[in-house]
Amino acid sequence: MISEKMEKAFNEQINKELFSEYLYLSMQAYFERMNLTGFTNWMTVQVQEEHAHAMGMYTYLNERGGKVELMAIDKPQTDWASPLDVFKHVLEHEQFVTSCINKLMDVAEEEKDRAALSFLDWYLKEQVEEENNVGGVLAKLELIGDDKHALLLLDKDLATRTFVAPVIG
Ligand code: FEO
């Protein structure tokens, strides 16, 4: 059985992962409007990843005898100034999520919930990968600047990203 405090913290994080899914879906729509199919694909994969992150916690909470309580999802931003602006936002958001996972682990430590700590280790590693991945695209966009030809080459590159369902925990 999971503690009430831990249950609440997991439910809040499920909401944040679902908001991430929603935010990236909004970014996906932005890239679709721009006809940048590779960037759109990158976001589609990101949306799927966030859904998997939320469901990983949903399943875990159920397994531990906790109650999943879904909350309202905030309205995400719908417009950005440029692809560079989008990826700056993505990096900022992922850094925020990393801090949330760290706080969730702090709660698990306070509650002496070693099982939850071990489970959350996967999320911590995932955040390192996410920030690195996003930082890579952001660095390329900064190099590209106003070069539209280079932007289209990056778009082609991002079209190759595929979703691999993660094995969480
Ligand atoms: Fe679920 Fe991108 O963090």
C-alpha cells in the first residue's frame, strides 16, 4: 500500500506528464501549420513518449494499491515566434519536469518509500536523455539562424525519429 502523501504526489506528476503531452500536441499542430513535416513527426513521437510516462505512473499507482485521480489539464500555449522559440520552450519545460521528478523523489525519501524511489530512477534517467535530445535540436537551430535551406535539412533529419514504447520501472 502506498502512503496518501505519495499517492497525491504521483497524481500531481501524472497531471504534469499529461500536460506535457498536451503541450507537445499543441507544438505538433504549430509545426503542421508551418508544413514542417519532420518537426511535426518529432513532436508526434514526443507526445507518445509523454503519454507513456503518464501511463507508467498510472499503472504503478494502481499496482501499489493507490487511487488514480485525474485532474484538469491546463490549456497549453498555441503559438510561438519560430521553431527556435519552440525548442527553447521544450528545453525549459523538460528542465521543469526534471525538477518535478526530483521533488517527487524527495517525497519518496521522506516517506521512506524505497520501492517508489527505485521506480522513479527510470524517470530520472529518462529526463537526462530528454534534456540531451532537446538540447541537441536546440543547438542546431541556433546554428541555423535564418538559413531556410538548413532548416529544411534539419526537418528532413527529424522525420526519421520513431517512437519505441519504453519499458518503465
Ligand atoms: Fe515526461 Fe518529457 O518528461
